[in-house]
Amino acid sequence: MRTAAKSPNTTLPRRTQMERRAAAEARLLEAAREIVSRKGWVGMTLAEVGEAAGYSRGLAAHHFGSKPALLRALAAYINQNFMHELERSPPADEGMASLLSFVDVYLGRADGGWTNTRALLVLMAEATTDDSETGESLGRYNQSVIDFLALHFRAAIAAGEMRKGVDPATAAVIVLGALRGVMLQALLKESTVDLRAVQKELSTMIVQSFAQDPDAWRGPRSRNSRPR
């Protein structure tokens, strides 16, 4: 009598406790991001986040301890999502090319609901109030983005792509402020902002305002590398 051949063992290895915890936190943060993007964080509760993530009402409190701690983690999560989008974009040289790539990614993301941007703008607006529970953490987050842009302004100056008189930190604040201001207008109901047109015009403004030789950055050349 012939016996059936044993099928190969296809059982997936069990995840470790650390992996399960990380997966749960990611789902909780994703749920919190969705809630904040739709209605802000003032009325949001930890129990609501747990339920929206498909867990018990108490799991968000178990993982984060408090609402301010959750919001601090959410700010980091939003930044991480955007940095992943930057990493998925075509590689760009340090300096001017990276600054232009940052503008392209910021204004040209595929997220139709702009969930990441909506959530961040809501968090930042509420962080400016006197009794904000997230003012310090959002301030640190904002400074980290300024520092990232300033790094590329300094690289552009060092490479001779940009005028030496440009102050990297100030220029970074201007560019970041322009991007967030545009998105705030674009996300208003019945907005007619053309993000593609803004993306093109803002990139041109950056080149015209800061580049040592603006003409070198015109034409069909790849935007992700410096002029050769």
C-alpha cells in the first residue's frame, strides 16, 4: 500500500514578541494618523485609536502610556513615512539636486488623501496653542527637517552650485515654509491650487534665488544630478 508523500512544511515561523509589538505599534500609529488627518487630535482618545487599529480599547494606552506620548510617536512616524518616500525617489546628488528632489516628492506624492500631510499640518497647528501637549516634540521635529534641508544647502554651497552668501538655515526655513503653506492652501475644501504648477514654479524660484549659475539648471537634464 502506497503512502502519500508528505507535503513540505509551509508553516511560517512565529514572530518574536518584539516583532509582534512593533507590528501592533505600527497599526496603532497608522490608525492615529488617519484619525488626526480627519478630525484633529483634541477629541481623539487612546481607546478610539485601539479600536480603529482593530485591537482592544486599552492597547494604545498599554503601548504608549499617554496621549502626548502617542502624539510624539506619531510625529516621528509621519516623518519616517515621508523619508521613505524620499528614499523611493530616484537617487539625487547632495546639494541642489537633493533640494529639488525634496520639492518634487513633497508636492508630488501619490497619496490621494494626503493623509500624512493633513495629519502633520493639524498637529503643527495645534502645537502652537498655549496649552499644547505636543509643542516641544513638534518643535524638535520641525527643527530636524530644517536641519536636513540646511545640510543640502551647505553641500550645494561647498560644491559651488550655490552662492556663498546664502545662509543655509534661513534658506531651509523659507523653502519648508513655502511647501507647508502651499499644502495648507491646497488641502482646503474647494481649493483650486495646481500642485504641479506650484512644484515647477517653486523649483525655478529656488534655482533663481540661490544657484551660482541658474542657467546650468535649466533644460531637459536629469533633475537628480548636478550639471556636469
